Amino acid sequence: MTVLLHRAFVESWRQLQSAEQASGTRLVEHLLRGDLTPGMRAHPVGPFLSLSPNMDLRVIALQD
């Protein structure tokens, strides 16, 4: 799986608290392994996949 990050994503990531970064990192690790769980609240939005590792964060991914 190829993972490309948008510059705005990286800049926003840097502004998160360490606990939020850890939650997001776990989400990305699960994505790379291909094991999405219902707790991640993943759902399609057009050609994108919207994922939420917790109630405060949302990651928008483009599926290949």
C-alpha cells in the first residue's frame, strides 16, 4: 500500500497534542495492515474514506 500525505495534513498533525498524534498514528498503522475495526468509524465519502480514531479527529483518505 502506498501512503501519500498532503502538506496540510502534516502541518495540522504537528499542531496536535501528543495523545491525539498517538491516536492518529494507531489509525494509520491499522490502515497499513488493512485491519479496520468498527471503532474507527470508517465510511465512504465519494471517492474518499472518512475515518475517525476518536471523537475529536477525522482522517480523510483516498482509496487506491
